[in-house]
Amino acid sequence: MSKRLANLFASPSKEELNACWELCRLNNNMGCWTTWIPTAWALAMVYHAQPQIPGALALMWAAKYFVLCSGIKSLIMTIDDILDHDIDAMVVRTKNRAIPRGAISLDRAWLFFGLQVVLGVCLAQAILDPVSRRFAAAAAPLFVIYPTCKRWMYFAPVTLGLMFTVGVFMGWSTLSLTKQLPYEILVPIYIGGCCWVWTYETIYQHMVKKLFSILAFRFLTMVIQDKVDDVKIGIRSSALLCGRYTIPVCSTTAIAFFGLLTYGGYLNGHSYPFFAGVLLAAVLLMSKLLRTDIECPADCRDFFLQTPLIGQIIVGGFAADAVIARISNGIAL
């Protein structure tokens, strides 16, 4: 026991440090963007709704949240690899990840995750206001629940959406002078954001499942081969659930996303620049979605990689509308 504890708390080797970098996916900003973008929507919305808020303060909080969202992404990626290490070891695409290949032990990976949690709690306590901290605490259990969802339900993107989109409430609470949350505005945005997550995550899952099949054939090894094999070992996903109806289902969730987003923006008093941003994002997303072949990994990948751009365009619409409104009314930026 004492030897195990000594090994657990020993100084990390260079290989383990590299493994920690891999666990965090610090070379990939996708998770950071998808958690930060809904927060940025809320910051731009409250900046528009409360003209007393200085623009410099809104930008400062946008930068702070980007750092926080990078940490959240790292937490999610780490716990995902820990809880999926048994499945990852069976899959050609993932068997060389840090834990399956033995670059870091499971115990040490848990220790690394724990250190991230402690750092995250300290940062949240130091930076966030009490209301935002409560929303963060409410979403925290989903970090652990989400990686397990594929084992027992087909609706993992719902959990992911609830987790990623909570920044809508946190961003508003952080920047608002009154700390009062207009739920009639934010709840439609939140639900719409969850619909967006369902859309891009379901297409992403089709890409992954198809790659499993291709890699299995290429390497002639017994791994998770396709959607049928996923069912055999108990893996579930929205891609399996939707099947050949994926594009109609995702088109519906995408339309719901843009509709709810537009409704929330309208209630918040946004005008033409915001609606133009939503329209541009909708055209880009829907045109790409309707051309996506779910049996073609490259198509699914291209659709998924467009996700940050869609969110950024909407952030730009929110921000441009707020800035133009202030200039038109003679209010300081």
C-alpha cells in the first residue's frame, strides 16, 4: 500500500507529462470554442441590454472565460479518457491514447484529473460571482456523467448540450450590474444551444463510427467495427438512434436552434445586425448539413469542423448589434 502511494505521488516523468498534455487535448481548441461561444453570446447580450456596462469590461470577461473554458475542456477530455480507457484499448483509432498504451497509469491519470478539479474550483471561487458559481456547480456532475452516457443511453448529446451551454446563464450573471437573470430570454437561448450541440455532435458520431469500420478493415483487427458492433458491445449514440434519418432529424434541431436563438435575441431587443448574423450562420450550417453524406467521414468531419465558425458568426452578430446600437444612441462603448 505504501509503495503504491509512493508511486502515485512520485515526480512525473517526461513521458507522463506528455501524456497529461495528450489527456487535456491542448493541441485542439474545439472543446474550448464550443463551451466559450454560448458564454460569449450572453456577454454580448447583457452588454447590449445594459448600456452602463463598459466595453472594456465585457472584453475582459470574454478573455477570462476563454481561459476558464480551456480548463473546462481539459477536464472533460481527461475524465473522458479515464472512463473510456477500456473501450479505447479495443479501437484502432484510440488504442494509442495515453492510458491504453501505458504512458500514464490509471491511478496517476485520476490524480491529474483531481489536480485539475482543485485548480478549477480555486479559479471559480476567485473569479466568478456567487450566481455563476452555482450554475458551474450544477453543471459539474455532468462532466463525469457525460463520458458514461454512451454505455447506457442514445442521448449523450443532450447531456453534452446541457453542460456546454450553461455559460449562457454564467456569462449574463457575471457581467450584469443587477445580477438578475431574465430567464424568459436566456432559457430559449439555452435550449437552442442544446439543439445546436445535438446537431453537430450527432454528425460527428457518424464520422467516428464510419472511421471505426474503415480502420478495422484496413488493419484487419478485431475492434469496434461499425454501428452494428457498437450495439454488440453496448455502445449507444445518437448516430445509431437516428440512422438514415440523421439529416432530417439534425435539420429539425438546427432549425430549432436558429429559431430559439432568434426569439431570445428579439426579446433582448436586438436588431438587424444580429438577425443578419443568425441568417448567415443558418445558411452556412444548413447548406453544409444538407450536402453531408453521413456515410462519408470527410463530409462529417468538414461539417463538424465548421462548428466554431457558426458560433463565432453569431457572436459577431450579437456584438455588432450592441456596438451599433450604442453608437446610434450616443452611448459610450
